[in-house]
Amino acid sequence: MARDRAIVLVSGGMDSCVTAAMAVSRFEAAFLHVSYGQRTESRERECFDAIADHYEVKDRLVARLDHLARIGGSSLTDPGIPVGEADLARTDIPATYVPFRNAQFLAAAAAWGEATGARHVFIGAVEEDATGYPDCRRSFFDCFEKTIAAGTRPGGALSIATPVIAMTKSEIIRKGTAMGAPLHLTWSCYREERVACGTCDSCALRLRGFRNAGMTDPLPYR
Amino acid sequence: MARDRAIVLVSGGMDSCVTAAMAVSRFEAAFLHVSYGQRTESRERECFDAIADHYEVKDRLVARLDHLARIGGSSLTDPGIPVGEADLARTDIPATYVPFRNAQFLAAAAAWGEATGARHVFIGAVEEDATGYPDCRRSFFDCFEKTIAAGTRPGGALSIATPVIAMTKSEIIRKGTAMGAPLHLTWSCYREERVACGTCDSCALRLRGFRNAGMTDPLPYR
């Protein structure tokens, strides 16, 4: 029986890499990457291609959403707002939040999915061990799934799968390792593209995750 | 009292022009235009700027969403699929439907709105006298509004205003004329950028609208 087609959003980070590992094990996967003027755009794009090569996924689309950088309002896209040092105890929304970013990603994924007969969209969002981004909440994905059903042709609806949403970083690392996901091909640092800073939120979460998993991160740190 | 800020999606067509007229009369309006590789992209962009000039709206953003053309699946974005002759009695979804297009537009508008403290998004979608596009249905906009509330920062939610959604084309033309909306600066033809074809769905709807309104379309036709 032919497998269902799934669009997988692959940023180049660990969460989407492990999400991709899950998707390719069950579905005919097509990988979607979005460049939006973020600081580490080039490295993330390289990681996307490396992960897609690893899984031998030829069906790829790279979307450019330059308006997110022009809108700004985030330290990831506005060079005038520095990426702060890690604060994993923070409870407010950090400056790295890119306004409504995941909606742009899901809209692109759903459009590609509707046009090509996919049944599922996979996104590696994490809610619990996360950074307080409003567009990583489960309620947001539930609403978006209904929006796809309401705004696509009959039979065009896609489910939104968020298989790592409730996992901690260390659980994601353990799961990915167990599945043979190429975590050495991922990138997480918000600031740097060649040697990770080790002290931004994203590096701190990643390093804590490897520590809690009892493993060593294969990436180079400053 | 300072007026609320509203993001207005202005395509360059009549429906969004009249929608813009309504928005500027009540809100501090910022105009958003999207180019996505559609056949009449240049003309629509010119109309956007002309309408914004008319309303003296300096706060403008033009987003490029090239992935919609690469995804294809529509005669508006795929040169290999011809734009057919008008069939206003059609009940199925026409080939001009661009998969989940309005979701991309609303996502961009909401991101800009969230980043700049807007309270409303205006979009000139028409459901009744329309072309059967699934992303023009009221239920889609209702869902998307909930999605914005679920996926933006506390206090960042925006309402989605669709003031012409239940109007016929002739009602839109009458309303626009009564408000002094610059309909002569709009463009509707799906095929041509200088002299309208007069026989695509969009031209046929427009011409019928002017006829039913007892008025003459100021645009040149073949």
C-alpha cells in the first residue's frame, strides 16, 4: 500500500531532526525549510540539506520569507536587538520570539501539502521544556489544524503532527539517538554559525539536554 | 484619542480597495501587499502603491512569497496551466485557486500586526458572489482569528475584519463609489497587465458588477 505523504518542517535544529526521523519512518516525507533572515540562516540551510541527504529525501522545498526580517521585533531577525545570555528560569516571552513565525511555516506547509495531496504536516515544536513562544503551544496547533480544514479544498485537510511537543530536550536527544537521527548534523545556536556560543538560550537548552541525557554534544563550542 | 492600528491587505483589486476605504475611515491603517509570482504581479503592485498614495498611507509592506509559485497547482502561478474562459455558473473550485493562499496573507498580516501593536487585520475576501475559493469562506476566517489569539503574545490578538465578504460585486462597486474609493486605480484581470482580457472569471465578475450597478468600468478592455 502506498504510504501517505507528509510535509515535514525541518529547520536544521534537533527538535525538527528527531521529528523528521519519526515522519520518515511512517510516511512518504517531503522536507520544507524556511529562511527568513534569521542570524544563522546559512548554517540552518546547510543542516536542512544534510539531514535531507541523510534520509535520502529528494522532495525538498526551501521557502524564503523575507518579510519576517523586515517586520523585525525579534533578536533573531533584527541586528539591533542583541541575543541575550541564557535565562532558562525566565517565564516571560524572550526577545528571540519571532512574531507568529510558526503560522507562516504551517501556512507554507499546508499550501504545499494541499497542492500535492499530502495528509500530514510535521513540526518539531516543543511546549514544555521550551522558551515560552506562544506559537509553540498545543492550543495554537489545534486551532491551526481546524483552520486548514476550513480553508482548503474538500479532502485537502491535513493533520498537524507535533510528536515532540511534550518532550524535554533530554528526552528528544535520547529518542533521536535511539532512532539513529543525525544529531551531529543539526545546529541550535542563535548567534553563531560555525562554533556555537554555548551561552544563548538555545545553546543552554541543548547543552543541558545532552547533560541530562548523560551524553556529549558532538558540536563545537566556544 | 489615538485610533487603533489596522493592517489592511491590499491586493490592488476592487474588493480590497473598498475594504481599504472602510479601514482608513476608522483606523490608523498600514497597507500590506503580497507578490507571489502571480501572472499580473507587476500591475497589482502598481495598483497597491497607487491606492496607498491615494489614501496617503506611508506605512506599507510588500512581502514576497515565492514559494506559492514554486508550489504551483494554480493557473495564476503556473504558466503551464492556462487561465480559462469565464464560467460564472461553475460550482466547483476553479483552476485559479491558489492553495491556501489567504492563510499565507493573514499569517504575514498578523505577524506585522503583532510586532507593531495593531488590533485588526482587514481582508477584502468575498464569499457570496465569489469563485468558490475555500480560503474565502467565513468559517476559515473565524478559525484563523482564533488561531491568531492562540499563537500570539498575551494582548497580541487581532480581529479579522472582512467587511465585503457578504456583498455582491455590484454592491462593492456601489459602496466604493459612494465612499470615493479609487476604483480606477484597481486591476482585476487574471491574464493581462495593460489591457484587460474581459473574458476571464475575474474580468467577467467585474464587468457584470459594473453592469448591475448601472455604471461603466473605467478600465481598458480588449
